[in-house]
Amino acid sequence: MLFNSLEFIGVFLPLALWLFYQLGKRGYYLWAITALVVASLFFYAWWNPPYLLLLIFSIGINYTIGLALERDEIGGFIVNKKIILIIGLAANLAIISYYKYFDFFINNLKFILPIESHQSLDLILPLGISFFTFQQIAYLVDCYRGEVGKYSLLKYVLFVSFFPQLIAGPIVHHKDLIPQFYNRLIYKFNYKNFAIGCTIFIIGLFKKMVFADNVARYANPIFNAAAQGTRIQFFEAWGGAIAYSLQLYYDFSGYSDMAIGAALLFGITLPLNFYSPYQATSIIEFWRRWHITLSSFLRDYLYIPLGGNRHGEFRRQINLMITMLLGGLWHGAGWTFVLWGGLHGIYLVINNQWRAICKKWRGDRQSNPGWTRFISGGITLIAVIVAWVFFRANNLDTALLLVQGMMGENGISIPLAIANKLGFIKAGLASLGITFKSFGGEQFIWTYIWGLILLIIALLCPNTYQLMKGDNPLQTQELIFSKIPEISPLKFLAWQPNFIWAIIMGIATFILLKTFLGVPESEFLYFNF
């Protein structure tokens, strides 16, 4: 069941809200939680009922292991918590490896070991397996560290299966979510939370259906053509790469907004996942703004346990590379994802070295002139867009063909219809080796119109958090962004429960209704990961 489907918006979500608050206002808190659990499991089963058993099995085994990690002895025997933790981690990794990585591992082992060809399993990837597996790994590690309180089975099940964040995050930490289930205020309908939640949900839905799905029409043909071996030329390659970068951002940040908004309808606050990542002026800052909950997980449960920066500069860079390579592999079973993670690892290493040089050169001065921020922001954005090509491409050949095009190795051409309107400039372009083709003018123009508009919105307009910052529960997340400067020339748009915002949401809803009637449902990109 998709967030952008009529059955979710018109039937499932209203019924779940009504049942939850009807039980809650009568003081049946346990039954309200039970109803939310049943609704969440139904939501997951809607897509593929047999995989509901996998989710329940994963929840059961992790909760049981978590209980064992909380005890010092079982049946008179002293508990070896390290062995139990290893068993728990191995179980989680075995499940995700079987469904997500088995064919990938075997196909690559054939190049090293004399393994006979095997029949591909061709398993359908269970939705959300990467997300609910990571959440439970973090839970087990915290149990081992003694950082977990005693949670009931019902509330643990809801922590893992809570439907707004079940399929594609945000990756929620148990200490941030489970304590909210014990707060009796969430069981009483709150008009303010409802208004804010609806606003955030509509903003996310608008990002997905109006921005992401429309710009996708100009990204997909370029990548599909490259996959068929077509030599993509300079402007086409850059147009496709920019379009996909914007599609992915608006699609995934839109989903995260919808998840946060839907959760807030129930009085529950989820952590923010995006904070204008394309406004970052360095790769380090980019990863503080992009998929924030994944970045936090990788830092706390991979980078720091590997040693972090505690064992010298060289070891720090190695740890960064390992973290990003595994972060890339987490997204998908393919070398393109590994290369994408490796590219970002290299970017981070270079960024750290550059910061060390600048610190040595400038001393304690922290201020940067505006022009340096502009240049560093441009370099960061270009580096991110190039890396997204590997993330999106079906294979390495496709990615390399597109990168060659972006470097101009496949030639530079523009549509003849556009060139004819440039007057004397046309002859100058021809002298530079630029050629003219007699087709593709409309596609070319619309690719760059959509790209320019959405890029301006991403770079200059306030994000959802900035819009809603004025008076809402999301202020609890402010510490996460304390080191990120707020650059928003449109602060006057900050959300308020007033007539102007009612008109804005009314217009957005009208556009969405027309969109619903005009196009089929489309899945969110991160459902594939």
C-alpha cells in the first residue's frame, strides 16, 4: 500500500486514526496500541502477505535475544552476552544476506573459487528489510551495552512495524520511539498535531507526485538509452544526471515528510531525515543533511566501533572508507552501489584532508567569504551528481558511458531548432566543435526547465523543517542541526495555522487531486533498497 494511493489516504489512514483515538479517549491504551500494531501489520501484508511471516519472525527472534542480553544468567547459567550478541547479529545478517545479497555473493565468488553455475534464486526483495533489520541491530547492540529499558513485547512490535516508517524509514532508534508509546498524551486527539501532520504530509505528497514523478520523465529515458549502449552526449548526460538527482531527492525526502506527517497525526514524532542536502558546502555537511538517520546509524554502529578517529589519521580515513563502502552495499546488491559508496568515501577523505590544510593555513579563523561558500557548494553539488550516476545505473557499463558523456567524450550537440534561434552564436558554437541534431528539442528544453526550477527550489527555498519550525513538535530535533547555518530568504513563509497557509494547502491539495486522476500510482524509489 503506497502513501500516494487513494486506498491509503482515503480508507486505511482515516480508519486507523479513528480506531486509535476512539480507544485512546476511553482509556483503553493497551487496546489502542494493539490496534496500531494490527494496522501496521496489515499495512505490510497488503503488499505481499507471505512476507509478513518474515517480519514477525525477525521481530520475535530479536526481541527474544534482546531479553537474553538483559539478563546475567539464564537457568542458573551465566550469560555470555558477547556470544549472544554475535548470534543475534549473525541471524539478522543471514536473513538480509539471503534475500538481498545471496545471488550477488555467489556470482562474484565464481570469479575466485571453482563454483559451478547455480540457478538464480530471483527472490522478491521484502519491503523495508534493510530498514527494520538496521533498527533491530541497533536495538541488540544497545541491549548488549546495557542501554535499553524493559519494553513490553507489544510496544517492541510497534517500534519495528509502525507503518509510517516501516517501509523506507526514517531509521528510528528505540529510545526515541518506544518511550512515546508510554506517553498518555498521544492517545488524546490533538488539533495542533493534526494540522501540522496534515501539512507535512501534503508537502511530502506534493514533492513526490508533482516534483519527483514529473522530473523522472526526463531522467529515465537517458539512463535507459545508456543501458542499451547508446553514446549519450554532453548536455543529454548532464540533463539526465541532474534530473535523476532531483527525482531521488524529492522522492525520498517527500516520503520522509509523509512518514513524519502521518506519525504526527497519531501524536508520535519521528526524527527528520533531510535538511536541504543540496545546499551543503562540503561532502561532510552533505552527509549531515542527507538521509540523516542512516548517517547516524553508520556513525554510531559502524564507524565508531571500527575505531572512529581514535587511532590516528590514517586509520580514521580507512574507517571512513569501510563505512561508506558498506553503506553503499546496504543500498543494493551491486557493484554500482559499492562504487557509489566508495566515491563518497573518497570524497570524505579528501574533504577531511582539505579541512586539515585549511585549519593549518588559517589558524583559528572560522569565517568563510561568500564566494568560497559558493564555489565549495558548486563543487560539492557536482561531485554528488556524478556519484548519483553510479547509484542509478543498472550496471558499470551504463554508468561509465554516462560519465564519459558528462565529460564530453561522446561529443557535444544541441537540438537544431534551438541552435537556429541563437543567430550568429550558432556559427561560434559550430567552430567549437558543437554539432546540431534535428530532433529532441522539446525534450531538451523541458529537461533543463524542470531541472532549473527544482534545483532553485532545492538550493534557495526553505525546507519542510524550516517552514514548520515556528511552532511545532519538530523543534525537539533542533539540536541535530545546531551546526548547520540556516540560509533561507523566504523565512516569512514559516507555517502558522492561519488563512494564508490554509489557501496554500488548499491549492496544493487541488493540484494533487488533479494529479491523482491523471497519472497511475508510482512507487517510491527507496522501496527498492
